Amino acid sequence: MEKISQDKLWAIYETLPDNLKDIIFSEDTADAIWNICKLHNIDKPSSIAKIVGRVLMGLLPPKMLIETLQDELTLNEDISKKVGMEIEHFIFNSVKNELDVLYEEGENTKKGKTEIEKESASQKKSDTYRESVE
């Protein structure tokens, strides 16, 4: 993943909902990462914390977590899946709604305004089979 400047990271952080801001620096999050690493004999908790942070900040879609663990930490597929499931359970589930909104908005901006406008225009078309009620 590309390197992002600290200033840009803080700017992104400032735009996040409060629940996401809280969980990024939460002691519970740090403990969960530490315990997951200990359970799976992974000696890179700071690397996992960076990956988790990218997801929480909207920089890495949650669906890419397992693949990223494999690629960046050279973990085998089985361990990556287990670690990913535990991160999902112990960290992401508590902010699932916020992550859904964060990544849904990201998908909408990728679509582009014209596609979104077309979708909303097609939804606003009137039903020609019904008469208006006055």
C-alpha cells in the first residue's frame, strides 16, 4: 500500500465519526491486537495495528484484510483467515455500522456523480399506470 503522509492521515482522521476515532486509539483495540498476535505467534503487532488502522480510517476495505495480512506479513492463508476473523469479531464488529457507511460512501464517490444522478433520476420516474391522488 502506498505511503501516506502524517498530515494527510490526521486530515482523514478528523473527518471520521467519533466512534471510529475512539476505537483507533482504544486500549481495547490494542489489547485485542496484542492477544491475537500472541495466540497465533505473530511477532509483528505494530504491523497488524497499521493494517487495522487503515481499515478503520477508510483506506483499506475490510474485504481486503485477509489478503493484505497475507501479502504484507507473509502469513499463510489459514493463519490470515483466522487472524482476519478475530480482528473482525473483536474490533470491527463494534463499529460495523460506521464502517458500512464509510465504505458505502467511498463506493458512491467512485461511481461518479453522473451515475448516481442517473440512478436517482430513474428512481424518481412516475408510474404511468397510476393516477395521482388529490
